[in-house]
Amino acid sequence: MRAKKTSSIKKVDAFWGYTFIIIPFVGLILFSIIPLIMTIYASLTAWPLGQSFFDAKFIGLKNYKELFHADLFWKSLGNTFFYMIGIPIGLFLSLIFANLMNRGTGYENTFRVIFYVPVVTSIVAVSFVFQRLFMSDGGVINTFLQNIGVTNPPNWLGHPQYTKWVIIIMSVWKGLGSSIILYIAGMQGISNSYYEAATIDGATGLKMFRYITLPLLKPVTFYLIVTSVIGGAQMYVEPRLIFAANGPANSTFTTVIYLYDYTFSNSRAGYGSAIAVVLGVIVFGLTALQLYVNRRTSK
Amino acid sequence: MNLNQKMKTGYKVLIYFLLLLVTLMTIYPFAWMISSSLKENKDVFNFPIEWIPGTPRWKNYVEIWQKIPLGIFMKNTVKLSVIVTFLQVLTSSFAAYAFAKLDFKGKNILFMCYIATIAIPWQAYMVPQFIMMSSMGLNNTHLAIICLQAFSAFGVFMMRQFYMKIPDELCEAARIDGLSEYGIWLRIMVPNSMPAITTLIIFTFVTTWNDFLGPQIYLTETRLKTIQIGLRMFSTQYTSDYALIMAASVATLIPVLIVFLSLQKYFVQGMMSSAVKG
């Protein structure tokens, strides 16, 4: 009797399940999965953007061969990953500030709102402000550096050695609020009894942070790393807006800019698709690897 | 005891000092933005910075609407952001309900599809997507942007995480009371997931409002463009009009701030329960 009842509920479930999932899933297939499959095929063709997708000439792995021999591609990939230096810096800073804010300053909410404002601000506006702040002549930062006695402040926007740091600093600044909020949310989920027990055992603040807070925040850290790597691989707007071209000596050039330019400016959608596939595989692979490592170390 | 107390006070002072420092660094670019937006163009780079201009030039905020069709851009962006946000929250919470509370064949495979899609950057398939949309006659329409942002794998994932924590018993009880599945979704799931919904609203609204690459690809006609493209247009056309560019930036920031501030109360709770415990 009982078994029968569950199975009838299951049947109801299945029917209703499909009614709920059908529209979202058709959307996913139509706008994500089909284009994704098309990309993979297109990467094996010579496909001028204007031409119909189905007329594109199949050329095998030629695009990939060209891609792997293109210095500019490796440069763009190197730059894209260089920007990810900002991820650990951002995590470290947000962990510290989340911890400070969580200590009952009484103004947590105010701080939280302030730190989140850069996150909701558009990258276009932020890029513009940062470009002006970092100008070598008359920019606020270098004027400040000169005033405190730095005689030869860096040429932030003009020298390939510094250009990437402008973007990294800006990204960390912009993203800090988001990871702070997540860390605070994580910290509030940690039961006080852990800390009480540790206090009885004579643990001090730093030790508690190291052995209780940090390990229990691991899911948050993991989530932040995974999403930041996925987001970081998509770097496009920031360098494009701050450095009109690709920065001095292509120093701010990224893989997505490469992809965009080849596809839309040079109209080589087949080659662009090969870039897209390589980028997709790298990001997907990195994410899978992180999931795997996370699962192994959690056990 | 005295030493201990002194240390505690010192510690507190240090905390406040650090927090104040980082707050200043956070606010600084905004303060500069707002202050510049009220200046004569030639005064923007004066040093030391005159934070509160002697005679604020409010006219900047009038001129920005006349120099470029900012009004049209604003209207387009509001329209897109509202529609996309509404649809994305709706489709995400629909799929999430199925994944969290119902059983059906192929559920795990479908869910894997969603997770995999999160891990693949949009840029990896934006080109065929664009071609597909164009062949459907959707290039240079707002519908294109709406279609491609109405479905979000991340949104589904986030809502599902939250729905998983709503007890099954609630749904069972409602089912026994004769509520249909749609009734359960509307009367039980939606009201019980306000933190997750508001979080998703903030995410989606902000993302759509600030999106650059999507509109750059799809919307090439001035009458269709969004505010970010307009802002960019402004800054390339009037490169040296810093004061005006800053005024336009401030103007575009206000709506998104209003949305964020009015919903932020639930935000931390929403983040905690949906994103953190993945």
C-alpha cells in the first residue's frame, strides 16, 4: 500500500517535473548548448562571419595549428592568467576585512553596503575613473606619490611592466565587496560553540582563526576561487576600456579580446571559434580539476 | 586587568583604523567621480583636489542629456534590465523547483548540463549564438538580449541550493491539502525563498544594467543602445569633457544603487544560504 502510494506520487512528480523544467531547459539548449556545439564544428572550418554557417568550408585542424603557432595567442593567454594574480590577493584581503567587520563593530551593515558599491558600479565608469587616477601626468596617484617623495613614479599606463597591475588593482578593488559579503555570510554560519570550546582549551584569537574559521570557510573560499577563475578567463572590458588599443607591447591583451577581434573585426569566425574552444576547454578543465581536488581533500 | 583592557582597546582602535582605511580607499574613486562631475572641465585635475567645488556646476547634469541621447539609453536599459531580471528569476526558480523537490527521469543528467554550462564562459559560444540570432532576424533587437539572458544556469543552481533547504514536509503537506505543483511553487517555495530571490534579482539586474559585451555585439543602432554603450560613446566622443563624463557616470550609477540599497537587507542571508553551501 505504502509502496504503491510513493510510486503514484513519483509518477505525478515526473510529469510535473517535466512541466517545470521544459521551458528553462529548452532555453538552455537553444541559447547555450546548440551554439556550443556549433562553435566546436565552426572551429574546424574556414568561416567568414558574413557567410552562412552551413556553407563554411571544412578544413580540419588547420585553425588550431595556426592558433598554436600564433605568438599573440600565447601572449593573450599568458596575460589572461597573469590577471588572476588578483584572485589570491583579493581573497586574502577580503578574509582579513570580513574577519574585522565580523567582530561586532556595530556598523557591519554600513561597511557591507559601502564595500559592495564598487561591485554594482559599471565597469565602464570605473575604468574611466581608474584611467584618470593612474595617469602619469597629473593623475591623482602619481601626484600623491610625488608628494610623499617618490621622484620617479611608475608610468602606469605607458609601460608594459605596470599596465597589467592597473587592471589587477582595479579588479581587486571592484571585487572585494563581493567576497567580503560571502565570507561574512560564511562566518555567521559558524556555530559559536566551536570558539567557546577552543577558548576553554586555551586557544587565542589567531589560533582560532587558523584552526576553526579558516577550515570552516573552505567551501566559501572554494566557491570564490572557482567563480573567479571562470570570471577571470573572460577578461575583456577592463583592458579594452582603459587601454584603447591592446596596451603597450600588447601587455594588456587578453584571449577574449583576441577572440573578439578575429571574429568581428577580421571576420574570421572559424578561427575565432577555435580560440573559443581552447578557452572553453581550459576553463572547463580548470573547474573540473578544482572540483576534483576539493572532493579529495574534503574526505 | 588594566593591561588586558588596554590591549583590548588598542586592538579595537587598530580594527577601526584598518576598516576606515579600506573604506576610504573604496570611497575615494566615487568621491572623485562625484566631485569632478560638479566642476568646470578645466578644474578637474587641479591639485590639491578641491573636494567640494566652490561653485558646483549643476549644469553638467543638464548638459549630459542634451549631448548624447542619454534618455533613450536609460529607457532601453531600464526596459532590458527589468524584463531580463523578471524572466531569469522566473525560469531559474521554475527549474530549481523541479531539481530540488520533484523526481523525474534524467534529472541528474539535466542537472549536470546546467553545472557544465556554468563552467563554460559565455564567450566560448557567443559567436554562433550571434549568428543564430541574426538568422532568426533578431540582430539589432532587444529581444535578442532578452532571449540570451532570460535563462541562467547559475540562477538555476543558486535557487536550487536554496530550495533544497526548504523542508520536503512543507510541500507534502501542501500536496495533501490539494495544492497543485504550481500552487506549491507559488504559495510555498516563492514566499519561503525571498532571500535567494532578492539575491538573484540584485545579481541579474546589476549584470544586465552593466553589461557591455552583449549590447556591443547585438545593438548597433543608436535607438537601441544601452547606457553602458552610451557612456562609452560619450567618453570617446567628448574625450576631454571629464566633468560631463563623470556626471554621466554618476547618473547611470544611481538606478542600480537604488535597486541594491532597497534589496540589500536580505542579501547576506541570500548569499549565505544559496551560494555558500554549494
